[in-house]
Amino acid sequence: MPQSPIRKLAPLAAQAKEKGIHVYHLNIGQPDLPTPTTALDAIRNIDRTILEYSPSQGFLSYREKLVDFYARYNIHVTADDIIITTGGSEAVLFAFMSTLNPGDEVLITEPFYANYLAFAISCGAVIKTISTTIDEGFCLPKVDKFEEMITDRTRAIMICNPNNPTGYLYTRREMNQIRDLVKKHDLYLISDEVYRDFIYTSSPYISAFHLEGIEENVILIDSVSKRYSECGIRTGALVTKNKEVRKSVMKFCQARLSPPLIGQIAGEASLEADENYMQDAYEEYLERRKFLIDRINRISGVYSPIPMGAFYTVAQLPVDDSEKFCAWCLSDFSYEGQTVMLAPASGFYMHPEMGRNEVRIAYVLCKQELAKAILVLEKALEAYPGRTEPLRHP
């Protein structure tokens, strides 16, 4: 079981804070925007005398409201197609456990959200990766790269769209390319779409549910964590029209009894949030993205493509080893009593030689804090003893 590249340096950050050093957290996708007041009020005003089990698939009232929510994105499902989970993470785990036997393979582009590997290991499945590169903006490779990887043990393709950690947004052509592969080889398409509300381009949002001809193959992963800044309530969803998959998923849901009661109360109430809530959050992240990318690409030797979605980017740094650099920032460096915490990108790759000079940056701080964090990063790069010559980029 691999360590999380997002959390593995947490002890060093704690030690730095004990020394009185202020740590700017750019390592984790924990939004600093407020949770909808409708959700907070719903929790404050709980009038139950017992905090009881909920149904294993989640409250019907919540699932019915999610039907209307998805319809806004031209995703047409029924309440029976939706299973509420303990965060999007459990939805991924249950999707894997319901579709992959030990030794079965799932294809994923790298870099990828590191916990996918942990979930695959948990059910004995094998992740096989198709590499994308920072020089090409992490775009999808040609279809023959996928064809080369498909074997008689391949059962699924998994995507994250918009992507964590790169912020890449798949185009309609790329989604159609994936659809054709899924249809040709009769694979599952597991699509993590928790960042759909944060797309910064005029290109249309293409959900896996928009792809014609593979309706029974699609398993959609969702969560309220990022959309409503509710990471701590651990409420997600698995959505599929495939009855056999749902039947299998429900066995795991029953084994863990029920999804979080309080989380469902908050999640359902969030659907009633003021219509300006999401627009304000979107505009804030849009501004942060522009600010961050402009500033970090001005630092000598640093390069990041422009992310088109989510609130992450992968940046290349002029360092010998990003994991060593990130640890050094926390253990041996400070600038005016401040340092910065980043996620080494090598932890998002299967191949250990990749991502060695890359980091994932989450722009989840306000612009004032981002400005301070970027200045600290620039000073750290100037002082780092393992600094290297910068690479050229397109």
C-alpha cells in the first residue's frame, strides 16, 4: 500500500509549525471557501432525537434531488441509478471491488490521483498506465497507446475529468476516442467527475454519461467535497445505469451498513444553496488560477501549463528531486518565518522515474495568501542546494 503523496509529509509540516513557522498549504485540495449556509443551518437545526442508520443506498429524498441536479448537466438518471457513498473515495473503491477480480486490469492515464492505486491494491486489481507529459499539456495519447495496453485481463478504463492532479479537461474528440475503446472491447468506463463545476474554458463539459452507445458501461463517481467545500462530511455518490453493477455495489454498501447521516443532511441541504454560491466559487477559482499560473511561470526555471479545470496544476521545478525539495522546504528552510508545503508529483505516477522534478499545486488559498506562498517558493528555489538548470518548454 503506497503512502499518500499529499499527506506523507504532514509530520514535517507539523514539526515546522511547532517551531513557529507558518506553512502555506498548497499540497491538498482543501478549499478555503465557506460551506453553503443552507448546509450549516441544516446541521445546526437537526431535530432528531436519534441519529439513526440511513438506508444502505442513501436517503431517497437526497437521491431524488440529485436526479434534478444532474439534469442541469444533461445527465439523465433516476434515483435508483444513484447510490450514496462515504465520500467519492468509497465510490471508487466500491466500483473497483464490483467490477474487478484479483488480477484484472484497469487502464489509467498518469499522472493520476494517487489513491486510485491504493483502491486497486485493496481489491487485488492491477493498474496499467498510459503516460501523459507536461510538454504536451497532459493531453490524451493516441488511441494506439491504449490498444497496446489492452489484454484479456483488461476490464475498465478510468478517467478523472477535469483531472486531478493536472487540471486537464478532456475534449469531445478525446472522450469519443475513449468511448470507442470501451465499446470495442466491452470495458467499464469509471469516470471521476467531482470537479465538473470548475471548468475554465468555453469548451463544453463532456460527461461519460453524454457518450452514446455505452450507457451500461459507465460508472460515474461524484462527491460534495470540492463542489460545496464539504470535504469533512464524507459524502459522495456512485451513479450507473447498470443494474448488475448496482446489485454488486449494494452488497458492499450493506456490509458497511450506511453512508453518513449528517453528511447526507448537509449534502441534501446544499442543493438548495443560493444560485450565486457556485458562480461566486467558480469566479474565485478562475481568478486564483490566472494569478497562480502567471506568477509561477515568472519564476526562473518553473513551468506550468494552463489547467482547464479543477483547482490543481502540475508544475516543473529546477530541482534534482521534488520529493527531497518538498521535504527540505519543511525541515530546513524558512523565509521570514514562512515556508510552503507542496505535493511531490512523483507520487502521482506509477513509473518512479517520472515526475521527479514536478509538484502538484492546489490553488485553494486566497490570492493574498497565494502571493505570499509563491514568494516563499521562489526564495526556496533560490536557496535549495539541489537546484538544477531549467528545461526548455513549448
